Amino acid sequence: MNDGAPFGTIAIVGLGLIGGSIGLAVQQALPAVRLTGFDADPDVRCRAQTRTLVHQVTGTLELAIRDADLVILCVPVRAMGDIAAQMAGVLKPEAIISDAGSSKAFVADAIRAALPHQPLVPAHPVAGTERSGPEAGFAGLFRNRWCIITPPDGTDPEHVSAVSALWHALGARVEIMDAAHHDLVLAVTSHVPHLIAYTIVGTASDLEEVTRNEVITYSAGGFRDFTRIAASDPTMWRDVFLSNKHAVLDILQRFSEDLTALQRAIRWDDGDALHAHFAKTRGIRRSIIDEGQDDARPDFGRADHSA
């Protein structure tokens, strides 16, 4: 360890938005830490090296991980088991495995099956944008965002503390949570909203010929926000839905019931029911802003962020 950093060498596997942002954030916050990185795509490796997302982009997974104190898997969640299997016999015995996946129970099971004796501290930085690839990463992505850590039963508390210290150093707010509970919470706050966004944008696409491009030309703010969400990495989100299917289906059932209630209120001109529902959800929006998880400025402050 160097200068109080929780790890001396960190390997990042997967050099897209999240992996690249971790690399840039570590270089900014913990400059003494040595960073290695690997991506299965040679073109991504080249672009990551051009941006210096890590100190050394290696041509093989083995070279990236063999001296690491911490390995962070930043690949689609259904690929993590295969990647972990490729690491068997290469890692230092004390090297901690972590990840940045959005489905924690599935990921923990997959990694544990491949590396049953390796220290494991799964994590989920709840941060991202609709962009993907090595050009999308930036050092401030995790600042004032939550990172949820889901250690399996029996995890060494010192390992949890070390991973927590890393995320704190990158500017994140850290929460420890049971993996199954994490998956239910994220189904509500992230996974199902993305599924709804993909659905409504797909519906608009089906109507595109009928409306002669009016859906695009006259897009209001709500639809524009849906298209921003629906522009997210399709491979990543395919894997999220399939790996967290039970929680997603549970929340979709609840959503379907609530949607039916709103349909009934509209059909029967029940303005009181509609107003009460909208007032309740408006309060939730205000709470999110109060928590610092979004911006109350016009257009959510995006004009400023793009400058």
C-alpha cells in the first residue's frame, strides 16, 4: 500500500465507461496506486491506452492481474463467471476480487463458483451515463454517488473496509447491503425504469412511419429523457435483466397493478385519484434532489455539464 491507499496495485478488467472512470478517478485521488487494465477487445485496449485510463493496458488477462492486490471486474454481469474462471491459478492468494455489476446475488454466485477460495467483496457504484466505451469515462463519475457493497456471509471485515476506503477515496458514498436486498432496490430504482424507457421508445419507433417523424420532431422533455436512458449499452442491460429476473418481474407486476389503477382513474374521470398520485410522486422527486442525487436547475443542469 502507498500513501494510505488501501491497495498498492489495482487491475481493472473491462475498460469501458465504468472501468475507465475508475482508472481515471484512482489516478486523480490515489496517484501512488499502480493501475493495470485489460479488455477482451483489442480496439478498446488501444483506445484505453491512448486515453491513459490505466498506467498499463496489457495484451492478456494474466498480465493484468498477476500482481494485483485488487481486481475489479467491469464487464457485463453474465460474463463475470467466465472471466473469473480464466483468473484461477493466476491471482495472488490474498488478492481481493470485486466488481461493478448491477446484479449482486448473481455476480457473487458466479465468481464464487469459479474462485471459491479467493477473497470476494462485490460492489455496485450506482453511477453512469447513457454513453459507453473508453471515451466515455471521466474521473468525477462517482463523486457524491452511492457505491453499494454486498459482502457475502463470512467476508473478512478488513477486506470490506479496504474496498470501502477505495470508493470513499473516489468520492463515493458507501453503503453495505445484503445482495438480495440490493437486487430488489435496484430493480425499483434502475432496472424497471430502464425497461420502461426501452419500451416507450420502442413504441414510438413503431409509430414513426404513421406519424411521419412527428414523434422525433415534437419530442417533449419527458420523451427526450426516455430516449437518453434507452441509449444505454444494450449488452449490459440485457445481462442485467436476465441476471436479476426475479426481482425485476416482481416489480413489473407491482407496476402493472399501479398502471391499471391509473387507467381506471382516467377512464372514470377520477381527478382526485390522479392528483393524489401525482402529488405523492412529486414529493419523491424533491427528496432525490435534497439527497444530492440530481439537479433542480432547468434541464437538470445538463447545459452546464456539457460545457
